[in-house]
Amino acid sequence: MEEDKQYKVLLIGDSDVGKTSIVKRFSDDTFDEDLLCTIGVEFKMKEVKVDGKKVDLCIWDTAGQEKFRALISSYYRGAHGIILTYDVTKRESFDNLNYWLNEVENFANRSNLVKLLVGNKIDKENREVTREEGAEFAKKKAMLFIECSAKSKIGIQQAFEELAQKIIEIPQNTSSSQPKQRNTGSVKVEDEPDHNQGVCSC
């Protein structure tokens, strides 16, 4: 029987765009209006099925605040996929996408990294970024694109399934996946990252 594969996925983007809400909706099917901002890095394990195959995603939810960005940089290493998230009701979070893509270029160590652009909070009425703008940006940057709502669940499952599909289509990834790890965890900013003992270190 073929061994299940595990792949590292990193969520990045400005603070308060809903990265943690996206992860919790996908992994636990829960939504909390009053979630606190992520401090450092938190991660979740979630299994998806792609073409009948089980794919385990180790999803890293990162802090978007400026003061944490130096810490976050080390966690790009080994990522198979990146979910770059913005809030469709906050133009600034869309305008900052190039900053995050520059970080990916500087710190990610896979030339075949799969990138997905996600416009979150489409359940809200005060939209500042159109779907067309998001799609055009993603096209220019050779990224997948989807809009979603962590609150209403729209697009959440599809986003991770499409990302997983693209990841496993890359032959190098099927030979470089990691053994299974535990289901959840976090890394606090008070501690120095320990790369020898990190959970789901890819």
C-alpha cells in the first residue's frame, strides 16, 4: 500500500486578513469572530483527497505583523505551497501583496513552489478589491486564484484541494514529502526556532 504523503503549506499576508480563520474553517470547520492575532507560527494537520489519493497538509499559519516578520522568514524553508491572503475589504492588504511575494523569493527554497492567491471575506459588502483585480494580479504572477469566506465556508475546501492538486502534480514533490507528524502546535516568539526539533519540518 502506498504511504500517505505530507506537504508543508504556509499561509502569509497582512495581519487581520483572516489567515487563522481560513485555517480553522478548513481544519476544524469552525469560525470565531473574535480570534486573536497569531503570535509567531501555529500549524494544523489536515487530510484531503485528490484524485482518490490521501494527501496530508501540514498548514503553517504565520503572524502578519511587522515585528514578527524576521522570525517568520525561517519557516519558508521546505514549503511546498504558499497561500498568499488578502482581505477584499482592505485595499492596503492587496497593495502589500508584492511585499509578501518578495519575501517568498528571498526565503523559499523550492523553485517549483506552488502559489495560491486568496481573496478572503467576500461575505462582507464593503468590498474594496474586485474579483477581476485579484484574478489579474494572480495571472501576472503565475499564481492560482480563488476568493473565499472563512465565515460562510465559500471557497475554503476548494482552495486547499486545488493547491494540493498542483503540489502533487510536481514529480519532485512526491519524492520529497515528509513522514506524518502530530496534528497541531505552535512556535512562540519568545523562543528561538529549533530547526532540529521542529514539528512538520520540511
